[in-house]
Amino acid sequence: MSREKNEIREIRLLVRHRGILRRVCKLAFSKQDASMYLFPYGTTGHYFYGSQTMAEEEVSHTFNFKEQFQGDKIPKLSIHETGQVHVYIEKQKKAGPLQSIPLRELRGEHIASVSIDAFEKLPEHRQELKITGAKRDVEIPADDEAKSGRVVIFVNAAPAAVFKHRCALIVHIQRPHLETPVHICFVPVGQEALGPEGEGGVTVLAGWNPRKGAMETQDFLYVRAQ
């Protein structure tokens, strides 16, 4: 799927689980460069955001998303072409910046994740699917037996859109100042349901340096829709 001038400006990621189509998050793209913006979907209209640190040698990281900032206006997790990552609400910076690798320098690295607590708690999508035009809907596959999942986002700015992973979707961003397009790969991954039973939400994370080793501390930003 390409994104040229006057074409794709937004992608709404959806998942069909046990016959029901549900909303996960929206991605928007800058007109000027390869920057992208993530907006998670929730059912209550309540949002949480902030920053976290993953200690060295830590394989997984659990944190209380309610300990930092919250509100009823949707935050935007911004991943800029320069590699800077911020959280904005209505054009005001609320968390960050963190400095990661500029997108044009990436060669297939993992830059962001969208984590779903439980598929059955996602808001239903009852509108007609948009498959043409500047704003489009994309259905990400999900196993009916899975209770939860995440979408892992990789970027490759090499001339060829080659990834080590099996991409459910690849978006190509071309801008006049870029020597090669920025290719964005979306990989769905199943996981166990997260959080207390009966609750649900979507969390987007970004901002780490994908070239750091396991022995190094990593900082990242998050936005959660409840």
C-alpha cells in the first residue's frame, strides 16, 4: 500500500475476532515528511500517558499506567522522521521527547508496538469500511482462539521493502527530500489476555533505541486508551 501525494493520510487498524470487527488504533501521516502519529481506541473515552524505563537485562516490563498522567482528551504518540518521540494533546507537548534512530536510517528495526488487553473489549466498528481515498480501514487478522494480541511495527528505509517478519501490511512513505521511501511493516502477534478480567484497553508504545543491546537501559513513552 503506497502513500503518495493526495493519497493516504490516515489508516484505521481493525481486527476481526469471532466474526466481530473491532477498532484498535489510528495511524496518521505527516504531509511534509515521514513522521507518523498513533492514536489508540478505547470504549470509555479515558486516556493515560507517560514515560517508563526498562532496566538492563529486563526481558519484559510491567507498570501501572495510572501512576502518571490521565485525562479525557485523546493523546497523540508522535514518531518524527528525525527519531524524536513525543506525546501531544491538542498540540501541547505532554511527555518526552525521547531521541531514537531517525527513520531514514532504520533497516528493519522494531520502533513501536500496539498492545491489546482483550479482543472482546475493543470497541466495535459498525461503519462501512473505507478501502479507497485519503482515509482507509485495514483489517488485521486475528485467530478466533486468541484472547489478546499486539501489532509490532518495523521500519526499513532501504530501497527494497524487505523485512525478516511476515508483514500483514506494508505502508510506503515517499517524500521529495527522501532518497528512498520509508517502508512500515505491521506484524500481528498473539498473546495472553492482559489486565484484570472484565477490563480492557489499547496501549501504544514507542521511543526506545532499537539498536541498544539487552544490557542497556531503555526509556519509552506510552499512551493508553481505556
